[in-house]
Amino acid sequence: MRFYILRHGETALNAKRVMQGRLDEPLDEKGAELAAITGRAMKGIKFERCISSPLKRASQTAKIILRESGNGIGVEYDERLLEIDFGELEGKSLSDMGEAGRLFFSDPFSCPRFPRGESVSDVCRRTQSLLRELIDEDDGKTYLLSTHGCAARAIVNFLFPDPDDFWRGHAPYNCSFTVVDAEKGRAVITELDRVYYDKSLIVDHYKESNQ
């Protein structure tokens, strides 16, 4: 089995360094273009099943990539792929989140659960329940899983030898993939943050918060 775990393309709120969480923001023009470039570069990869977060930015990215890569399959939806719920801090800019925003990037497992929202540990449990379920099914298929920045890190956190290092230096880039290969119930990360576009186009909107 192979899983291509995708972070969605850019949105206008990404560019403003706003923590979107469950806000249902669509892709901006740049985000849609990057998804199309990525899809065209992935021609030859045969996806047999696609599961996406229900939020627009994730589902739009998945549909564009499937279309441009020549895969005619439909998109399924699973709420376990939703982004972290920032609760009362939803839609805040990083500068307005104060200590919570700093901890979220510098020491996420020590960051308390967001008021009326989730913690990073909550997201790990939620997302990993889906990936573990699929690994246990062991159907031999190639999957596209379309999700979000925190969720993309959380879903594979248990596969790292040092899971306390949650962000691995930065948030996943827009339209980047983490690739997981699995066989007989065992899984391994074979690529981290793979991009199928020119690396000069990479933008880390949260770089200042990760330093």
C-alpha cells in the first residue's frame, strides 16, 4: 500500500498568516495554480482511492490533482482529516494568538487544548485512527489523502522515531506530500514534504513562528 498524504494549496488566509482551523476558506488563485502544476507533474501515478477532509481547501486541491494527473476516481470525505479546531482562537492571526500561538509551533505537545477546541494530541488520535484503520485493511491500493498542515503532521507522528519533534522544522508546505508505504500492518515514511513543483515556489508562511 502507498499513501500520498497531501497538504492543501494556498488560501488567502494562509498568505495573511491566519490560523484557519475549521474556517471553510477556498483556495486562492495561487493555490489552485500550484495544485494544477502538482497534478500535471504526478501523471503516471495511479490513485485507486482518494479520501479528503470535507473543508473546501482540501477537497478542491484533491479534485484538481486528480483531474490534472489523469485519475478519474471520485473523492470520499472523512472528518478525521479535518484541521485542528482552534476553538475561540479560530481565525486569529499568529500575532493575536500570543503565548498559545508560540507554543503551538515551538512545543506543540505542551500547548494546552485551545478553548472550545482541540489539542495537538487530540488531532493525533483522530487522524491516526483513519491511517491505522487503512493500514490494517491492507488492501494494496494507492491512496491520496488530502488534509491540512497540522493534521498532515499528526497523522504520521507515530511513525517517526522521535515523535516529540512534531513539526520536523516547519509546517508542511502547500501542495506537499508525505509518502507512507505499508505492508502486512507495518508502515514507514518513505518521503517527507515532497513537492512536485519547482522548489523556488515554496513559501513557508509560518517561518517566523518556527524560529
